[in-house]
Amino acid sequence: EDKVVQSPLSLVVHEGDTVTLNCSYEVTNFRSLLWYKQEKKAPTFLFMLTSSGIEKKSGRLSSILDKKELFSILNITATQTGDSAVYLCALFNQAGTALIFGKGTTLSVSS
Amino acid sequence: ETGVTQSPTHLIKTRGQQVTLRCSSQSGHNTVSWYQQALGQGPQFIFQYYREEENGRGNFPPRFSGLQFPNYSSELNVNALELDDSALYLCASSSAPTGPYEQYFGPGTRLTVT
């Protein structure tokens, strides 16, 4: 059965800290891994990773995929209170028609 | 470019009733997927619509049904509502029916069943 496991489930840090969020997976027929940020309602797309070892960056956020060890990490440097959110990791199912999500990591950044 | 929109924002229904939720896809996108997100959980796939037909379904009973219209907008219908149907219902649109592709989500409809 396809599975996505995120850790930790919750995290509290101070502004300026660097955080690393983890996503491990078991999936048949890997296509790509996606990261989303969910603040109130709509998950906002962050990254899509398809190839191992190639880092994707957007400002203070970066992510990398390891297809051999079946995991991905999302790094956030110099955290700000606006980074407080639930971060979701997702992979496509075998048919490629649906995303399978982890439970998410709730990040709280205090000032 | 218009993003994904959903209506209504909130809805309160009684057990046994029926509900219809609506979604307009992002411009240029022809595929719509629906997800249910219970509190504290990640979204769970309900089904996908492509070319006005269901193109994949998750582990949801037949009382969850949908439609896609020629302009790619979509509806999710739920019959015989149960208390466990209380959740955030998210619609996502994409430019293709099979991955890898980016799915863009709407703001969701919060359904409460009492």
C-alpha cells in the first residue's frame, strides 16, 4: 500500500531558527513528490521534485529528494512568524491520477 | 490568470441531507480533483474528473458523486450525509490527468454535518 510519513508531526521554533521537515514514502511507480504549505485552508504549492539529488530553492525554502533512501526534506532557513503553517508532503498514486498526502508537520514560529 | 475558486465557503447540513459543492478550475486547466480533509489529517483523494468523466476514484462510497462541465468546472455531490462527512472539501485543478504535474488547490468548503 502506498504510504507517506512525515516527521515530526509538530515543531515549535523561534524566529531566525533553521528547520528541517522530513517526508519518507513507500509508493509503487514513483512519479514525483510535492510539498505544500497550508495556512488556513488552501494548500499552496511549494515544490515538485522528480529527480534525486537536485535541490530546488525558493527564497529561504529548499527541498531535495533521495529516491534511493525514499525520502525528501524541506528546509526553511531564518524562519519568520509567517512560516507558521502545516507543511504537507504528497506523492502520486500508481495510476498518477491522485496525490497521497502525509498527515503534515505543524510548524509554529514564535517571535 | 484566475486561480481555483470554490463555493460556498461554509455549509451546515443535517444528517441525511444532500449537499452540492462547486469548483471552478484555474484558467488553462482541464482536470479537476476533489479531496476531503478531516481535522488534523492530510487531504484524501475522492475522485478526479477529466473530459467530463470520472477518471480515478479513491476509497469513498457511491453516495459521493461528481460532475464536470464543458468549461471544466466541477461539482461534488454527497447524498445521505453522515456526521463523519464533516470536513474541509478541497478542489484542485491541473493541466493534465496523470502525473507528474502540479495540482493547484482552491480555498475549500468547510462542511459541518449535525
